[in-house]
Amino acid sequence: MAESATQVEGSRPEGAQSEAEASRSVRAMFTQIAPRYDLLNHLLSLQLDRMWRTRAARRLQPNLQSPDAMVLDLCCGTGDLALTFARAGKARIIGADFSHAMVVRAKQKTPTFALPNAKRADSLAFAEADALRLPFGGGTFDVVATAFGFRNLANYEAGLKEIRRVLKPGGTVAILEFAEPPPGILGNVYRWYFRNVLPRIGGLISGDRGAYTYLPSSVSRFFRPSELSALMSNVGYKSVHHEIWTLGAVALHRGVKSKDP
């Protein structure tokens, strides 16, 4: 069972005793697995990760259509969500991640992806940045979205506040994250795969079993969807709601930064 919302302050990889240690551990882990990250995402999710990102882009379609809109893919990893957004609309997209190795791979992938003909050369960029200390001014983005990265932040409330700071009034936050399926046969099968099979395959291919042991552990420890929605509301987001997909294994949370002072 996950801990309650009042207990889950942020990611804590094994051995990390503080936010600073957690941040260093997560950065080192993702740097280590960057070369095999895409292969394992697609393989271990049975390609469902592509569908989840595409569905998130559909939910945000109205926000992506204006060429003047600014969108941040936070904790972008190798850039799959940013690239999905870029193909889905006309908005300017920035991907940000604090792992240098991930950002390098995102930049390397970009030229190989087919983007709309009308897409400007400067409409998609990647930057190295810490999600808790973003190098952007207040009110910069119309949308801040993250796919399977928010759970790795060392402080969730601080992350939500930093996202809120860089959003424009009326801007949208979207958090796509893993969740624990409800009890039952299908949920139990999923948990068995997630906790027993996934770490072995991930460790064998990446050379870092610890990273793929951390994944199911971090999901188990993370908020239930209703708890994350509650925290978003407490931080100050309006119109907060979530959708649960794929038998409860994934949830998309959305909220809006109030236009009021």
C-alpha cells in the first residue's frame, strides 16, 4: 500500500536520507540507464507508453494548437513527450531534464522524428534544468506537462509550486504517472510482473537492476491518484481532476493556475 499524502514528501531511493541525497541518486540512476532507456520503456510497457503519451497529447490538443503557445515538458528524459506534443500541434515546446545524458539523447533523437512541415526550426528545444529550480521566469508557459518523471522529484509539493510559478495565469499542468492498480486478479498479475519480472529484464538489458527495482518501489510509495489531486488543490490549482487508464496502472492529472492574483 502507498503511504498517505501527508507522509509522501518526495522520492527516496534506497539509502537517500535527504532531498539532496535523493536528487543526486535519481540523477545518477538516470544517467546510468540513459543508453537503454527508450528500448526498455517500450519493451517493458509492451509499447503502451507510446499510447499513454499520445492520449495525453489528445487531452491537451486545444492547448497545443496556437503557434504562440509555450509548452514545457518537465523531466523530459529522452524527449518522447515533447516530440509527441510537437507532432500534435503548433506550440513551441521546451523539454527540460536534470540528467545531462538524457538531454543529449533527446537532442540526438529530434532530427530523426517526422515533424509537421509547418513546424519552425526553433519550435522544439531541450535544456538541462532541475525541476525544483527552473531557469524560467514566472508566467512563462501555457502548459507544463510531465510523463513518468514527477514521481522522481525529491519534494512533490515544492515541484507543484515551481510548476505553478512558471505557468501563466490560466495555464494548465498535466501529470502523467504510474499508479497502483486496485486489488483483484488483474491488479495482482500487474503487480507480480511489475515487481518481479520487470526488474530482472530491466537490470539485464540496462546493466543496472537497482534502477528497475527502484521503479516499482517508487510507484508503490507514490500517491494514490486522489491523494495527488488533493495535493494539487492544496497548492492552489483549480479545476483539478484525474483520469485512470489501463486497469488503474496509469493516471493523468490536470489542473489550472487561477487567473486571480
